Amino acid sequence: MKRPNKLHAIMALLLGLAVFGCSEQQRKATIPAATDLQSSGPTRIRAVQIIPSEPTSSSTLEADVGFSDTESARVSYQWLNDGVPIPGAITSSLDNQYVHKGDFISVQIQVSQPNGSKVTAISDSVSIKNSPPVVHWVAIAPRPATSNDDLRARLDSRDWDGDTMSLTYEWRVNGETIVGQEGPELASTNFSREDRVQVTVTPYDDTDFGTPVQAEIVIENSPPEIVSQPPGKAEEGLYRYAVRAVDVDGDPVQFSLHGESPEDMAINASTGVLTWDPESSEEESSYSFVVIAEDPEGGKTFQQISLTVLAR
């Protein structure tokens, strides 16, 4: 009788182990993994703020939101002006077309959970400050400029708030400020050939100064200018014309003739004296030619002359 008792005991032990193993597998299958528990939790809004924190009317605003999880939630935005919803402003950014100086802007964030519940948070308001005026670009005209040209600053400017704007000008020649020249123009008497001329323009709107913007040019050679007029007729049978030219750069001037001038007409290259002894003719004859005054830098000026010799 002992051997059957021992066999029964062994079978009972194996059966107990089998039952215990099945219950352990069932218990493990009903407990979700740690990652499953975390992803199934509700989305929470940790913090909401607006960037930049001190915007102007030219700023684009951004909603900076901290979430615990957004994979299974839907996020919506609504921007507010002094607590009133701004129509159409329902994205994470707010364009500057919606804001003006003095506005108080906030943003409301709403998170919709898959189960239908909602979480809402509103940021602190930011005050829209004055936007300094802006000079987009500055240029000096004419370009190229010579020592014979008066200069003028040309520019494009804007004040985002629509405030009245004033402009200050500082002219410098070779780095030295021209005292008393505070307007948009600079007379040619203030510079010479090869001088470097700069103008700095600064905008102001009675609250803030904008960023100064500068333009610069180098003064180029100025061609000579013929300031005399040819005589209308010959005196005592001789045609004589003393051509007079002025070069504001102080360069020496050389004179020459071009075109259909009479064969025996001549001009002194240094003095500019033109002489011609017209011959008597039974036929009327006409001539059209050009007097050229040129400096060593290649600057030229022209004067057209037309002469008619009457028949005798």
C-alpha cells in the first residue's frame, strides 16, 4: 500500500504546479505594460507664453506651449485682443496685421481628448509697444556724381504705427561731418573729385529713434564746360573765336575740331583760339562742325557750330 500512496502524492504535486503556472500566465496577460499606461493618459498643458515677450506692432507673435503629450489629442488656438477673440486668428502664430500699438494680446489653448473631454489654458497678456520707424534703403543721386553735381539723398521709409515721422541727415566728406548740412541735399561746393561722400539718415517718431541707414558714393571726374558763344559773323574778313572752357576740377583743357569744318580753319589746342579766313566765292557754302573741350581724365564737352558763307 505504500507504493500507491507515493505515486498519488507525485501526481498531486505535478497537478498543483500545472495549475499554478496557468494562473501566473493569466495574471501577467491582464497587466498592461508601463508604456501603455503612459500613452493612454490625458494630455496636459504645462505652460503657455507668447514670444516675443515685448512685441511691437511689426512683430509676428508665436504661442509657446508645453504639453505632456499630444499624440492622441487635438490642439486648437484662439488669439484674443483685450479678451475678445480675433476673427480668423486660430493658428499657433499671429501675423502683425492683427495687432496695433497699445493692444493687449493673449492666446487661448484648448486640448480635446479622444474621450471628448477638453482642457483649456490662457496665456498672460502682452502689451504691443511702439514700433520704431524704419528706413528701408538710402541712395545718393545722381549716380554717378561729379564735382559739378549737387547731391540729394533718396530713401524709402515707414512707420508701422502710422505715427508722424521725421528724418535727420548727417553728411560726411572723407569721414568729416559737414556742419550745417542737415537736410536731404548737399551742394557741390562741399566736395571735389575722388572725395568719398556719405549720408546717414535716422528716422524718429516722437517716441523712438529707428536704426540709422547709410549710403556712400565716390565723386567722379567732372568734364569741362564750354562757357563761351561763337560770333555770328566774321570781322574784317577774318572769323575768330576764342573758345573758353571751365573745369571745376582744375584740370588743363585741350581743344579740337571734329566734323565738316573748313579745311583752312584751325584751333589752338591749348588756348582754344579758333581762326578762319574764308575765301570769296560765287556760291553760298555752309559748314557744321563741333568744338571739343577735353580734360586729362577723359571728360569731354561739345559745342555745335554752324556757319554759312554768302556768295559775293
